[in-house]
Amino acid sequence: MNNSLLRKFYFCVFAALVAALSAVPAVGGNFTYSDYGSSGAGYYPNFSQFAAGPSNDVAEPFTMTGTGQFTLTDVILPLSNPGSGGTVTVYVESNSSTQASGAPGGYGTPSGTILGTLFTAATISSSPGKITFTCSSCQNLTLGTKYWLVVDTTPGSLDYWYYTNGSGGTKPLVGWSLGWTYFSGDGPLAFEVDGKTPTATPEPASVVLLGTVVAGALLGSAGLKRVLPLS
């Protein structure tokens, strides 16, 4: 009899704990956005746009679908360097309403406000290949918001960024002395953006609820044992 009451009591406590824990936001997962095509390497190895020095950057827009925030972890681009050396840096910039030459209305341009800076330890060879750039300094970004990937090189460096062999409605911009020009006849440049949603922190109300349940369980258990000694 007494054991049966205790079992029912502990079952109720367990159910309350499950309810309290379910109120704590879950930790988000990793995700990828890519416009690489499905055939071959996913890009055209003979069809590219070039970046040459800090006054001639290349930019491609991207928008991660969804709501909430995400943390950028890395960007993968198909690049080659014909032997000019130098260093390539990838920037993530917010969107500006300023229009590029030849661009459709509302297309925008990179604002110049850097939200992320990414570097690579890999050697960019004369043959095209996928190069991974990892975040050195990246802010949280907002899903559903337009951003720009901007490829910048050191003076004297010539690097080629290749077009996707998949589909996509965006077009690249080339910054001639940082005056942006829209390339209407070319498809999107190939890229992959990897990120993750920030780790969720339990809400204060959930923490209080969980603490109350645990405290109630301890006090209730002690009271039952005094009033109803086990047989």
C-alpha cells in the first residue's frame, strides 16, 4: 500500500521534470547553403571571374532561408591562382541599397560593413579546386537577410572564382576600383556557406520551474517517508 503511493508520487515527479525540461529551448544544429551543381565538381572549371588586388574585388549575394540567427563557420569557394602568389581573404558584408552599374532595381551592393572575415591555410594552385575559408572573426547573422561574399586579394595577386554549373538567379558583381558592376550575362558564382544556430540558453522561467519541481520532489519524498513508513 505505502510502496504503491510512493511509486505514484515518483511517477508524478518524473512527469513534471519532463515537462520542465521540455520548456528549455533546444540546441540548434549545423546547416549548409550551397549553389554548387550536381554534376562533376559542381562548377565550370573554364568559366570564372577574377579578383586582382584590393581595388578589384568580386562579390556574390546569398540569403539563408528561415528565421532567427546563425553563426557562420566556413565558406567553400572554387578558386585557382595562375602563379601570382598573394593572399585571398573572404569578407561577409551587409547589403546596401546602393545600386551597381547595370543591376536590376533593388539588387543592392556590398555595404562595406564587414560582419565576418575568413582566411584559408590551403594553397590555391593553378588548377581550380574547392578552398575552405574559416572564420577568424564572424558575427551572428540573421536568417532571411541578404548578405554578400566578397573575395579580396593582396596587391599583385590574380585569383579566379568559378561559376556554378547548377541553377540560380543571382549574378556576381565586380568592383572596378570598388565601383560595382553587374554581370548580367553570367550565372551565379559557385559557393557553399556553412553555419550553425547559436547554442540556446535556458530561459529564466524554465530554470525556476525546474528548480521548483526538484525542490518539491525532495520535500515531498521526505514528508511521505515520515508519515508513511515503508512496510
